[in-house]
Amino acid sequence: MHYPLHSRFVLVRLGSMKIDEADMISATDISRNTGRYVTQAAAGRRFVIMNNHQPVVALIGMADLRRLDELDHAATTTAAPTGTLPQEVSLDNITTFLGQIPLGVTATGATVNLDPLEHLLVVGKGASDTIGTLLWGVSTDGLDARFVIATERTALMAGPGRAAAITSMTTALDEQSAARLAEQLAGELEDRAELLRRHNVNTMEKYRQIAGELNAQADLARQHNVTPPGGQRDLGKMKSVDYLFVVIDGADEALKNPELNAVVEQIIRRGSDFGVFAWLTAPTVPRSDAVGTIVQRVALKTASAAQSRDVVGVGSASELDAHQGIAKLEFGSPTPFTFLSFENDYPPSYLSVNVNDDAEWPQRPERLTVNQVQRFKYRYSPDVGLPVGLLDDVRGRRQSAFTLPFGPDSEPIQVFATRASRAAVDEFLGVVLAAAESETSMRFFYFGNRPPSTTENRNLIKAMPASDVDDETIAQIRDELALARDRGHVGPPGRIGREIVTIWDDWSHADQEALWNRLKEQLGDDFSSLRTIAIFYEAKPRARTNDAIYLAGLHPSDALDQRSQDILRRIRNDPSRIATAAGPVVLLKGTANAMFNTMRRDD
């Protein structure tokens, strides 16, 4: 006998059976720690509640309950069709209802409909082919919906009408792509949860209801020039939020990635509160605890009767023909049907991101050219500075130009590296000098033991070891600063002025400290106009700073802020990526090999 206790777990009366002592809990314990045990049971753990040293009740998840129910009915339920299923189904054969997705037609001519605002599992041969029908169904229903799609297929059979709004399209779920998608989804869930907290509501459905009412009142108020009920404060301030459908094709393999599996399980358990729904398609059942709680299921032709029972509770899906399926919805018995198909009437629909730039989730960037980053800078980041890469905020689902602040009164730029990954330093400096090629007013002086080639870099005035700097070099710096002062430092909006930059390679070196003090003394007031890039080896910032740049190869503990530590763990030894407190940065394409010679000197 089953006793309902929660939508994601139940209590089951026990007979005699073997029980693991680790799963035994007392009635008192469960009454005191109900929340903890409920959460663990929903995740798949099984508990046995003891009374007077005897097992009396089990606390199990819905997946286990469904398995018990399947065993209860396995002998009598075969899902055999009561008539002959149609060979094919077109739009003329179905009946559509608002708020439902038509999936196909039964042997009696009835339309099988799915609830779009519910998670969905489709398993069997040709599961990917159902995605086009599902996308068409949501778009036709008129839901305010966006889709995040992960599939290796670029074209699907879809029907007439408007195209589904695709905000993200991942065509290969390798380890990096799966982890990126997982982080983007986690960020979306966090943003939606924060939105609900800010407006003191528990579900996105409630938020959308309130937002719709307030926005309607705001429109009416504007028409009549009056203040709507609730006051001026909320007038037009509640933004519209679309439903989000996360479609993962080949989920049996994709969910083997632990990060993606974790966030999909979170969506299945809590996503409906946030207006986020998971649609999983796969040849076989994904082995994920939360997948067992999905109540809306469709089986196509499965490899075995056992696999069929695992999906819809009956074994007959293994005997299905092409375009046939068995639907098991939340409140109903397994229902055989023939899928709605568009392949004879409409051309394939090619999938691609088709929303505006603000709604698109950016893909993992590859190496960029100077011109690409410059255009990105002027479009999204009008701050004064030298663009050297793309700030890739994965969790925030945003990208912007990353610039080095060479404007007036800017602080020294601190760069931290390890001597074992000298290539990362060469890459970074090569990128800086390459980016400066478009800024003809910039001038660089390099002081260190690995000088770049001045013949390859027209903006590089001098490059020498710090120990070789003489009065003539300092006089040259003074002249350049004077020229910059006379012409003015600040350029037009979005561009830097005539900046003089010194690069201090190995800042901790004693002779560089001495040279720094010498420059301060001899340059006087002009010294404050000098811009600086200071490279530290095997060192940490002396104080917490949000402006530090950490190069690949550093140990995560070398960074002071948590975000930079997390990024360093991911970028490993990739010299084309750097870590900052603002997020990971993909450097533009430099020419470090041509810019840097192989001269090395003992420290």
C-alpha cells in the first residue's frame, strides 16, 4: 500500500526483506530531519523507517515507485493497440488544443497531446526525429518560449509557421562544450531565482501573472495619463521572461558529463518553478537519478522489452514500426500512436541561433584577430583602453572586449606568471604589441631579460635588459612623455591617447626596483603620466585586487580571488587564455614567435 507524502517521494509499507543498516532511520529522526531525508530520497536514496526495532515503512523516490507500479501491472498491461495504427499522420489528422503539443494519432483517431510545460523523455530508435515536431508544437501554440538545443543534427523535419526562437545551439557535446553549456544553464537558473526573490514570488508562473497585470495597467495608465493601482514604483518595471526549453539530444551519452548531469537534474527537480523545462531524447534511457522522476515519457522502437518497460512500463515498444511510439503521460496508461510527420509536405528546417544579440548565448570563442576585437570593443565596450581579448563570461552568458586601462590616472597593470610557462608571457606581450599596432600614438619601452624584436614592432621604441638602461634611455622616455603631454593624453571616445608604456618583465628583480626608483627621481612630475605593465614571477599580489591578470600555468592558489582560481583550474596551460576577477579572457591572435627572440640571461 502506498501513502503519498510528496510529489517526489513516497512512503511504502514493508514486508520481510533484507535491509542495509546504513539506510535505517528512526521515526523520531525523520520527524526532526524531514527536509534532509526528503531531499536524499528525491535524489534516489532509499530509507527504511524503524519502529520498535522493526522496519515498518520505506521512504523512496518516484522512480522507485514507478518501478513498483510497473511490476504490479506487468502481467496484465501489454499496451497492445485496440486497432490498427495509421501508417502516417499529417496535420489534417490531428486536433489541436491550446496549451498542448500534438504528437500523433492513436488507432481510434484520437490525438495524443503533450503538456509543453512539463519535462519530457523520449527514448528509442529515431528519438532525434521527434525534436522538429516538438519545436513546431510549442511555436504553433504561441508560448513565449526560447530554446537551448544540444544536438549533432543541423536539420530537422518541422511543420509550417514561425520558427522556434533558438537562443543557444550546441552541435558537439565534447567535455568542454558540455561543461560550458552546464555553466550557462546554471547561470540562467541563478538569474531566474534571483528575479523571483526580488519580486517576492515563488514561481515564474506567478511572476508572469503579476507582470502581465502590471504591464497591462501600465499601458492603460499611459493611455489615460493616470497612476495605475499599486503606485508609480512598479509602472512598467517587471520585464517579460520567456519559458526556456532545454533540448538535449543523445542525452544517454551527454549526461555522462558530471557538470551537465548535475544541472539537468536541478532543472528536472526545480526548473518548472523557474519556467525552465528539460526535453531529453536518446536511443537508450539516460542513467541519471532525476530522469526517473520525469512523468511525461515516450518510447519509440526500443532494443528490448526490458528497455521499453524502463521507459513506459510496458514491453511492447520493442515491437513498434517506424513512426510509431507509446506515450505514458502523468495520469494515463501507455498509449500507442503514430507520430505526426512533416517529411512528405515540408522541407527540412535548418537549426541555428535566430534571436537578437542580447538574447543569444555566446559560443566558446576561438582565437581572434585585432580587427575583430576592435569592432567588438566599439560595439559593446566604449571604455578607454587597449583591447587585447574577449571577456568570456560563461555563467553570465555575455561577452565583451577586454581592454587594458591605459587611460589617464590608470594604475599599473599587474600580470602574474610562472617561469615554467614563459610561453604564456611571450604570448601576452605579443598580443599587447599586436593590438597596439592599430594605436599609432602608443609607445612602448621594454625592460627585461627577454626583449621583443623592435624591428617587428613599430610601437616598441626600445627593448633592453634593465641593467643596460642608461641616462640616454631615461632622457628618451622623458622626451616621449613631454610630447604626449603637449598633444594630450585622452583620445576620442573609445580610443586611448598618446600613451607611453613601460613593460617591466620580472618586477621582483632587484635591478628593476632600483631602475624604477631612478625613473621616479629623474622624471619628476612626468613620472605620473607613465603607464606600466609589471610582470611578476612566482609571486602573489600583495593585496587583493580586481585588476590582476593571471597567466595560464599558475597554480590556482596563486590567485587571491575565488573566480580567478576557478578559471586557472580550467585553462590549465593554454597560453591563449588568461584569468581575471571579471572572468576568463580569450586573447586575440598575437604573433609572439616573430616578436620575441630567444635571448635569455641569467637572473
